[in-house]
Amino acid sequence: MSAPSPAVSARRTYLIVDGENIDATLGMNVLNRRPAPEERPRWDRISAFAEKVWAQEVVPLFFLNATSGQMPMPFVQALLAMGYKPIPLAGNGTEKVVDVGIQRTLEALASRPGDVLLASHDGDFLPQIEALLDDDDRRVGLLGFREFVNARFADLTEHGLEMFDLEGDADAFTTMLPRVRIIPIDEFDPVRYL
């Protein structure tokens, strides 16, 4: 009797989190100050959203800048407990190590099956996202605060890029953020403003 053949791997979503960019945008653009712990995104909600959006398994990768030689171990342990793969990168101090790491990862994904959901606002990833969109069999999404996403990403929606909002779509926060943004009338809930 022959051994059973290995199961064909199911399609998956690669969730690529630019943690530095999400945190900086939240602090500098949304809150205008350093976020309090209760104002930060709930990363477990983000990975749950990534799983739900295309109804498939998620590989959550969280990129961190560890150039200082230090890692925020309580945060790293929390990420591990939520199923994330923390990727702490270090460089010489002048490199944008998180951006370089994400760019390389997006380039590597171009030759692998699966869908990609990038959590960032950074236009440095436009070439890699454009290349991923060239594959008609791949879904590609961008997750962030829509009003702060690099404007050139909006042009890519015509080529299949799906845009998702961290607060509205992913429900990543436990408190309402003080955002002034365009709200589609179908999503408007007056109770949030009363």
C-alpha cells in the first residue's frame, strides 16, 4: 500500500505589516501625539480581518526596526501569542530596514502563489505592489487609514488593488479615533458622533 499523497496546500493570504508606518501615521497624523496603549490597533483583529476578507488562511508577518539592538520583548511575545511572525531587522542606522525588508518580501511573493494584504501607507512599496497586480490570479489589498495612504495607490484600484480602512473595515480599534475623513453615506452612523 502506498503512502497517501501530501495534501495540496490551501491558498493563503500573506499579511505584511509595516508596524513602524502604522504607528507613526496613527501618532503624527491621526492623534497628533504618541498613542496611548488603548488607542493602538488590536493586531489580533487585523489578522482576523485578513483571514475573513478573502476567506482563507493568513500568514501574518510583522516587520520591526531593531537597529538599536533592542527589541520590545513584551510586544514581540504578544505578537507571537497572536500567531504573528515578528521580523526584527537591523541595519547601519541610515537604512530604512523595515521598508527594505518589506520590499524584498513583496518581491519574493511575486513568484509564489497566494494573495497579499499590505498594512502600510508608504509609497515606497508601489513598484512591488504594481508587480503583484500583474498576476491576474492574485488578490492584492492595502490596509491603512485611507486619508493618509500614498495617493498613487488609489490609481492602482483600477488595476485590482483593494483598499481597506483600519478603523472602518478591519475594526482594529477599541475606541473611536478623532479622524476627519470622507465617509460613504452607507457607512455613516450618526450615533458615533453624538
